[in-house]
Amino acid sequence: MDLPGRGQPRSDEDARAAAAIEAFIAEVSPDAAGRTHAPAASEAIASLVANSGEPSTTPVMSPRDRSSAVLAYTPAGLADPAAWDRSLREESARVARFGRPVTVVIAEIPDLDGVADRLGRGVADRVVTETARLLATEGRAADRIAWLGDARFGILLSETEENRATGYVDRVRVATDGWLESAGLSVRLSLGWASPTQGLDVMAAAAAAQERMHDGGRRSASGAPRI
């Protein structure tokens, strides 16, 4: 029996589900001009995060794609991994000098490959685009958002203590999980966040946020409440 190719629906039922999700996304993801088609990443993101600087189209390697040398492109208006690392270093210097609060948030849609395998790459790309849009719209113009490959994002919340970052985290989780549920998808957003503690810098906080995101994802997968 022939197996379906990667990114192709496996059955007529999956094909109908993919078409239904594409239609749903087209209805609920209007761009800044009010159009109701499912926007490309460059359309959906650029106007929402214009204050973050010039849009980036720098080709970057996602972890999955490095081995096959397939290029992925950073959604317009979001920082790429190199710019994200620079932002973390710059923020570390600022915190060390002035002692101002900052929180790093790492967000990810887990098992995006499973979505692509079952419903097609186009649906998975729409999930990434909509997640990026919600991360931007639920935050502030001053927040720095980076696409870190696949469905992972980094958000730098300046002038924000760790316990006050929960407001942003809760808004993003409700908006994204509600959208995913409405689209008929079972995946949910995983989030972790951390602030620098005594003797640690923002880079260490980012690593702690990523570990907490993974811990939260494992708890969710086991049926335990997410943090």
C-alpha cells in the first residue's frame, strides 16, 4: 500500500478537515486592511509590529530543516534568531547597568509536524502565522518578538517583572488556544517565562523560560494542569 507523501492529507476525511480549517482561517484571520482571506505571514504581521523595526526577510534554518538545508523565512516584522540573540545580550547589559526588570517568554505550538503530516503544510503554516499575529496583538508595541523556527517564538517584555508577565501570558494562551479549538485542532500553545535572578543574566532567563515551557508541555501531555 502506498503511503501518502509528507504534508499530504492521508484520507478523504483528512482532506475535508484540511479544507474546512483553511476556510475557517480565511474567515477569522483578517489582515490590517479588513480583508477576509487567509493572509500570508508578511501580510498578517508587518502592520501589527511595524514599531519593532524594518521587516526582516533574512533566511534562517529551523532546527528540523538544517539537516536537509531547506530554507525557511522569518515572518516580516519579527526578529530572526540572530537578532533575538543580540536583543538578549543588549538587554542583559541594560539590566546589569540599570537594574530594570525584564521577562523572557518562550512560546511554542508543539507537534506542528503532526499537523502538517495529517492536514498539509499549508494548514501548519497558517497556524504559525496566526500564532505570531496573536502574540503581537496581545502585547505592547515595545515588546520584542522573534520567530525562532518551526512554531517557536521568543518575546522580550521590558520593564516587566516575572509575576506581572502572567497577564500577557494568560491573554496569549486564551486567544491562541481558543482560536486553535475553534479551528478544530487539538494542539495547544505551550509557554514558559522567567526573569533574571540574582547573579544571572537575560540569556540564562531565556534558557529557564524554555525549560519551563517544556515542563509545562509535558504536564499538559500527561493530563496534568498546565502552569
